[in-house]
Amino acid sequence: MIDPETLMQYMLSLRHAGVTDRDVLNAMERVPRHLFVTGHFQDRAYHDMPLPIASGQTISQPSVVGRMTQALQVGKRHKVLEIGTGTGFQAAILSHLARRVYTVERHRILARPATKLFQEMDLGYVRVLSGDGTLGLPDQAPFDRILLTAAAEDPPSILLAQLRVGGIMVLPVGQTDAVQSLIKIEKTQDGLEYTELDKVRFVPLVQGMAND
């Protein structure tokens, strides 16, 4: 259990970092981050910092998760695709905002415990799939919202094709090992509208399945 003082400081840090949407803040308050942080890093779960997880991946900084979720503008009737499950923190937050969340993870060693954790938390609206996230989920498309938690050099056309007209995609874009730009893409009848939101740093988006 998280003690009230730690939770209060955590929520204040989110607000100070620009997470102001009430629904997003409520969702983040309902998701205990320490359940998604492993090993001796658990004592830093409520610090506003990214933390290492298995397979050389990271669980994102809470304020960045909050700002990305806020930019996605998720509604209760939306079907959301997340690329890059990690330990499942972002998907768990989305599950409190959306009708249905599909999340794809290329590392089976991450997908399996995330699935188990969602079951234990009774988050029945989240489905974890082991697969190549660069391909999306064409069988479930179109999606109202798409979120990438790994940086692409350019917005992937395969995923944009799976976004519904009127939909929103949020993703980091940029070269590996460099500061990247967080981009919001709105798909309209007339084309794509791009908004640059922030400077971020994410692991790269990689094709194929990992050997784990």
C-alpha cells in the first residue's frame, strides 16, 4: 500500500509537471505504480523519474506518462492501441479512461507478467499481445487512439493506416540515443495535423519479436 503523504506528493508532482486533466489525474491516482516497478527500484516508484525494467527497457517517468495520456484525449467509448507494454503501467492508466485497450509487447518476458498483473488487478478491458508492434493490430483496426511508448524515426505509416478518421496518435519521434520530440497527430478528412508537444527520451521502436 502507498501511504497518503507519498501519494499526495506524487499527485502534486504530476500537476506541477503540467498534468492538469482531472480524468487523467484520477486514473493515475488509481494505478499503484509500485506494482509495475520491480526489484530494488520499488522504493523509487513514486519519484518522477524513469526506471529500468527487464530486457533493457524502462518504465516511463510518471509526468511524461501523464502528459502523453492527456494529449491522447481518451474518451469512455474509445478503443486504444498501445505499442510497447513494458510492465503495463501506461496501459493500466488507459484502462480507466477507455472502453478497450490493446497493448502489444515484443518482449515475451515483459508481456507475460503484465498479463498476470492485469488479471490480478481485474483490468478486464486490457488485452496484452506478444508481437511486432510496428505492424500494429490490423485485425482490430481501426482504433480511436494509438499511443507509442518507443521512438520511431518517422510516424509509422502502417500504424497511421490503422487510426480512425477523427483519431489521435501520440508518439516520440527522433533518432536513437538523441533527444526526441513528442508528437500528436490528428487524422482528419483532409489529412494529418501534427503538433509538437515536448522533448523526451524513449527507447527505440524495433521491428520483430525479441529473443526472450
